[in-house]
Amino acid sequence: MRLSVFTPESSAQLFIDLQKLYQGYLNEEELTVEALGELINLPNKLFFVTLFNARHLGALQASIEENTAQLNLLCVRDITRRRGVGKNLLREVEKRLKEKGIQELKLLLSEITESEQQTMTLFMQACGYQLNEQTLSKTL
């Protein structure tokens, strides 16, 4: 079965999967069904997930301001990392944001835990992003 990337609708399985996905990244209050429901429906922000075999394996939030999008909450389940899930998610999100007129993507390292910053930097650079101080960016 192929990976699919989309903007999700609320479902019990989505919340179960997001709780697993963001365990250790978000605090307990942010992992409640109510908080996750708000997260995926925030105005001026798009939330994307990648699905495989009826399970959400990765997620990403994009905050849009004019022709720039800031990426947040990029995460792939640790048991499925290093299998192309993250690259596929990022590639599809980039394509969809470009269709919406977004010209530049940014990811702030300051919003990522210190333990994940090096891994995220290497991953994003492998996906074509440039590091400038604490910001990874890419022109579409």
C-alpha cells in the first residue's frame, strides 16, 4: 500500500496515532483529544498527516503568512523512521504549499528539543534545506 498525505479530519484513530506520534514531544495537556482537535483545526495553519495501512505515521503543521510557511511539529513515529516516510511527507507538503503560492519554507530549530536538533538539521539538509543560524529554509 502507498503512503498518502492529506489534511486530516477528526477521528478516534487519528487522535490515538497523534498521541503516539507526539509522545515525548508535547506535554500531557497537549496530548488530550481536545487539545489535538484544536491543533489540527487552528486558523491560518495547515496540518498534514501521512497514512499507511490505516495508521498515521507522520505529521506536520504549516503556519502560513503571505508567501512564506513556517513548518512546525514535523515528526515521524520512531518505529518507522529511516524508511522514507518523512521525506515523502515533506515532499508532498512542499508541493501542496507551492500550489497555494508559498515561495519559501522555514523551520526554526529553536522550536525543536535540543536532543532532536542535530537529527532534524541533517534530515532537512538532505531534503534540500539550507541552515542559516537557527533557521532551516528552502525556496520553492
